[in-house]
Amino acid sequence: MLRKYDIVKSLSSLAFAVAGGAVFAAPASAEVSCSSSAGATVSLTDYVTRTSACLNTAEGLVADAEDALAAEVNAAREALGLAPLKRRDGLDMAARVHALDMSGRDYLGHSDPEGRNHLFRIRAFDRSILVGDFGANVVKVPVRFSGREILNSMGQDDANAFNLIRETFTDMGVGVIEKDGALYVVVTFADVQGVLEEPVPLSPRRSQSLKADMDESLKPVTWALNDVVTGERLRLGYGSRLRTVRLTDQDLAGITITAEAGLTEVTLKGPMITGR
């Protein structure tokens, strides 16, 4: 029998307040219309707050299936001599939000109807990681499926099968929602190349530290803020402090850090921010 995930515990491990405001501020008892979080014009702050509150009250979240699938993924990787993937709370959150949305609006895909994709959710819900490559697997299977059967179902698609054993991935998040006799399953993968020492708030009100725990082979060179929709560069800087630009609550800017890796450069994608 599948047991419900104790989402209150999960959210409390993700919730933190930093200068600039709380990232997940909605209390468990708040009245929240989960469907309203689907709107294309919903701000980043509202989107994160509302979907977090929806997860807090969701009845279909199940931990047994998540844990079983994560174990099967790592067993398959270790059998091939690959490093196991670490579960990360922010990636779990991104996966669960998408699984919950798919089950609630009866669709299956990598983007929601408003166009928010896996990278959007990673950058929205994990406020610390710097990501190189990323990917995700999405399936809908009968509720009776075990972790092994879910893994086998994912392996039927070449792209999904490759994600499961991709050598560059380091971390994963898993979300499983049960509804109407089916499991909506999302596994989010990321190549985490750095973790910021100070999580970035959704709406920074001051200069923000960008110091990060990174591989010794990487040397940060510049940081930038780019418009998530248009790709336009809003600000370029050097050093380890982000100085924000004027944004409205409907603006979305993504933090990127360029680092030298020997004779090459890599671009790492960090959290998204918005205005007040």
C-alpha cells in the first residue's frame, strides 16, 4: 500500500527566509486556489507560493513510489559502473509540482499548458544550485506498478532511457502523484556544478552573494542577469556579488555564471528572480 508523503516536513526543509523576503511564505492553512497558479500571468512569487501551498494539502503525493523509483534508478546506474544520483529537495519540489499539475489538469508533457518547462521549475524551486545540463522523464502508469516497472516503462523511450544513465547528471528529484488509478511520475535530472553559499530570494532587495561551492577545476569569471523570456542581457558583472536591476513582479530574470574550465568556458544556470 502506498503511503502519503509527509509534505509538511518536506516543505519545512525547503522553506527559508533571507533578506528580501521569505521564499515559501504561504502557511499550510492558507486558502489557495490551485488552479489559479496555472495562469500565464501569475508572477514567480505567486506561482512558487501557491504551488507550494497546493503540495502542502495534496492527497495524492506518495513517498513509497518515489523512493522505490529513485532506488531503481541508482541500482541501474551502479550496475553500469556509474555514480548514483543524489536526491535534492529543490529538484523533488520541481518534480512534484509538475506531477501534481499534470494529474490535476489531465495532461502529460514536459511543459505545462502555459509553457513552463523543467528548467523553469528547477530555477524557481531550487534557490541555490548552479546547473549545467538538465533533463527529465515523464510517464503515466497504472497505480499497481512497482519502482522497477516504472523504470522499465521509462526505458521504452530512447531519450528517457538515456537520461537514466547519463554520466554527466549528478542529482535528481522525483515526484509521484496518484489519481484515478494511475501514477503521474516525473524524474528531474541535473548536472549540479555549484551550490551557492547563500540561497537567492525570489525578490532580492539588496546585493546578493554569489559565492559558491564549486569544483576546483571551475573558476568563476562573470555573472549575468538575463530576461528569461527574451534572453536579453539585463546586467553583466564581475566578482562574487549580484547587483540587481529594477524589475516588476511580472519580470523574470535568470542568474547565469560563466566559469573557466581549463581552456574552455561553461555557463551555469542559477535561480530566477523577480521584482516586488
